[in-house]
Amino acid sequence: MPAAPPPPAPPAPEPSGAPADPRRRLALVAVALSVLVISFDMTILNVALPTLAAQLQATTGQQQWIVDAYTLVFAAVMLPAGLLGDRYGRRRTLTAGLALFGLASAIGMLADSPGTLVAARAAMGLAGALVMPMSLAVIPAIFPAAERRRATAILTTAIAGGAPLGPLIGGLLLQHFWWGSVFAVNVPLAVIGIVACVLLLPESRNPAAPRMDLPGTVLAATGLGALTYGIIAGSDRGWTDPLVLATLIGSIVLLTALVLRSRRQRDPMLDLALLADPAFRWPSVAATLISLVLFGAFFVLPLYFQSVLGTDALGSGLRLMPMMLGLMAAARFTEPLVARIGARAVIALGLVLLGAALLFGSRTDGSDGYGRTAVWLTVLGVGMGLSLITAQSSALITLPPARAGVGSGLLQTLRQVGGAIGIAAFGSLLAGAYRGALDTGGLPAEAVHRAGKSVVAADAIAREAGRPALSAAAHTAYVHGMTVVLLVAGLVAVGSAVLVAARMPAVEPASGDAAEAGPAARPAGAGDRR
């Protein structure tokens, strides 16, 4: 049995917060812009993919990699990126990530082959992994403790708001410009973010941060990358496919080795002491479950709008705006609501609203228009704002400034894995329900196979064969699959609300002092529900 590691050396003190300088609010705007451009790039391809795939003559597998290369690298690099920022400087890491993101976007904009675009998307995922945890980790350096929840809430709103903004911006650009414009828009935004961060953000780092742990970095990157790939490939190739099974088993082995290595280190990249603290663990669990649930809605809606309701790319983006409005409304009253009833109650309430919205959406049928969807999307936005903003803020204010980068990286990694699981699980559920409900009577076997792959393929076959009945059957089958996904996502949201209400600590650390010192400094018995 290995000897217990020595107690960690106390980190060098960092500033407890910036003085009351108006520039810190401008700095927050700069950081919010940085995460917004990263966030909406995750969903902008939902509307642009058909156009760029046709222009580049990308196969189905290449299209999948254009989307998944970003997610795969983003998830794999998040943990090492947090440690990199803690050691070498959070502003430096943030600006380097923005510079790489702008460069990769320019390459993507000019790509003339699917392979080049896949490589550019992978580089954008690497850049996003540098930017996302650092954007949250700089908060302790520029805001006094009393203002950190509000600042974190603003950043979380920007992160969450990017998801519905992506399809809207993508649709607007595609209506007026060529497909590369969905990447071109990132370049000036990245430049603005770099200039603003350099001029407005103070540098911050943890002088006591350990050197980069090369074996741990390799284990984290390969383990998280293999897990994400296995989840993505499982929904497409089947969960019994040998490659999928080997990848998932390999990811478990690698991540187990990372955990064992981290337990033996004094100041590890994967800080298990953070997860041992209920005040960080349960908001992180809640944020992960929220991400999983939300991808159920994000996954099914674009095709519903475009294939069933017949909207174009811009119309699909516009129809997601009620969710954005609900999110913005929730962001305005989240902080006073937390002060009044506590974070646990606000997160649970938000999850209940998420569940109610998704369950209401699951009652949609083929004859319903957009009105019902607009109603439940508004409620979904409010629930997302209350739950996700509060969960992330509650987790991050528990972090000591010295571990802000590692802690933010861990939180975002958990959220990213939750989203990947959501995409895989709900994608498989949608595909199975759609195929089971699709009426393909009279079609040859090859056409039945193609039509069963997606509603888009079924519409194409219906046009080629002059069979409008097939298109109508495919739309009905897709709506059925969508309602099954929304029903399951709604039940998961309600179950998550019960879990949070039962397990998350009700008592938070006092604003500032306990959060400054980290988990070890909180009063004994405060929030130690496990």
C-alpha cells in the first residue's frame, strides 16, 4: 500500500481581488467576448455543415470529423490547459488561445479540402481548451471576492448564450456570404479579444504551481480523448463495435491510471481534493447533468426546424431566440434569487423548469406549428439560466485563487464529457425511434436503408422518386423520435433536480474569506453533506 503523500505546501499568496477599478468591468467584457466566440463556434456548424459539405464534396465520415475534431481535442486538452495557465500565466494562456483560434479560423475559412478543414477544426478545439478554463480562472485576479459570483454569472451567460447564437449567426452569414464566412467572423473577434485582454487584464499565476506533468498530461489527453471518441463513435457504429469497445475500455484504463497517479502527487493536475469537497463537487455534478440534458434539445431542434417545419438556416437560428431571451431574463435575477433562497434551491428550481419545458415539448405532434415550441423554449432558457449559471458560479467561487486554472479546467472537462454523453445517448435514441416509426413500405432495400439513416436522406429519396408520402412519413417519424428524446431528457432533468435538492450542501462558504482560502479553510460542518 503506497505511503500517503506529504501535505501540500501552502501556495504563495495571491491578491485577494482587484481594487474598485472601473477597468475590471471592461476586462470582464473582453473575457466574455472571448468565451462567446468560442461557445457559438460549437454550434455554428449545425446550419453551415450541409453547405460546406457540398462545396468541399465531403463524405459522411468527413462531415462527422469536421464536427467531432473540435469536440475531441477540446475535451482532451482541458485539464492540462488549466495547469498550464496556473503555472505560466492565465492572461498569457488566454491570449495565446485566442491567437491560435483566430489563426485556425483563417485556415478553416480558406480550406479547399475536407482534410484541411478537419485539421483547422482540431486546432480550434485546442484553442478553445486554452481559452475556456482561463476565462473563468482570471476572475479572482480582477474582482474582489464579493463580486465574483456576479462576474462568474456574466461569463457563464456568455458561454451558455453561445449555443443558440451559433445557428443564428451561421444562418445570417450563409444567407449573404460563402460558407467560409462562418469561420471568417472569428478572426476579427479574436483580434479584439486579444487586444482587450492585453490592455485590460492583469497577469495572474500560481507561483507554487508544479511543472507540467508529462506522463499525467499524456494520460489525461489520451484518456479523455479516447472517452470522447468512443462516445461519439458508439452512437454511429454501435456500442458493440470492436473499435468502440476497445476505445472505451482503453479510456477507462488510462483515466484510472491518471487517478492513481494523482493520488500519489502533492499538487496534481487532476486535483481530487476539489472533488472531495461537497461545495465544489455537487455544483459540478449539477453543471454536468445540465449539459447532458441540454444537448437533448440542441440535438433535435435544428433538423425539426429545417426538415419538418421547412425553415432555412437563418430561420432555424431565429426560432431558437426564445431560449436566448429566457436565458437573458434568468441571468438578471439569478444573483438576488440565490441571495434570497440559496444556490441549491435555485439550481433545483432551474432543473425543474428544464424538465417541465422538455416534457411539454415531448407532447409535440406533426400538426403543431412553431407556437408550442416557442413557449417551451422560453421556459427552457429560464431554467438553463437559473441552473447552469448558479451551478458554475457556486463551484468556481469555492476555488482558491492559486488553483483557479486547474479547478476551472476540471469543471469544464466534466461539462464537456456530459455534453458528449448527451449527444451520443440522445443521438442513438433519436435514430432508433425514428427508424422504428418510419413507414418505408414499397421501397427497395437500398432506399429503405438510406431513408432510415436520417430525415434529410428520406426527403432526398422522396424528391428523387416522386413519393411525397415518404417525406410525410419521415417527418412524422422524426417528430416521434424527437418527442422520445425530449421525454427522456425531461425525466433526467427532473431526476437531477431531486438529486441536487437531496445531496448538494445548503450552506455556502461566506463570500470571500472561505472562498479565498479554499475548501480547507471553510468552517467544520459547513456544507459537508455528501
